[in-house]
Amino acid sequence: MPLPADFPGTYFPGRGTIIEETYLRGKAETEAQLILQLLEGRGVPVPESVRERVTGCTDLDTLNRWFDRAITAASAEELFTETEAATAE
């Protein structure tokens, strides 16, 4: 049975509800934990200030960018290098 022509392609049944908010919060928490685990697994010290900033972030795009940087970062502070430069402008 084909979908109607006006069927919204990105419709999520719980969109805009507590269900979606809880789901996204869980994704952000998981991503934050993965970033910290990756840094610690590579032997990169993670100061409490960095830990708080990472675990307090709820923006998935930012967390994904930080995860990519965590793969090669020599220090935990390098996660925020571009972010800090952009906010200084």
C-alpha cells in the first residue's frame, strides 16, 4: 500500500513531545560519555571543567564535532578550539 502524496517524510510520531525530548537527551548523554571514554582510553587527561562542559552539552551536532576531534586531540581542551575561536569573533 503506497503512502499518500502529502505524507510528511520526516514525521516522527512523538515529535515535539516529552518522548522525543527524552530520546534526544539520552542520545546526547551517550555521545558525551563516548567522548570522555575515548579521551580517557587514549590516555588524555580530562579536567573536571571539560567533563562538565561535555556532559552539559545537549546539541548533537556539537557533540559529534567534539567526538571527531577527540579521536586525535592531544589535550581535552582541543575539543573546543574552533568553538572558542568562533565565539571570540
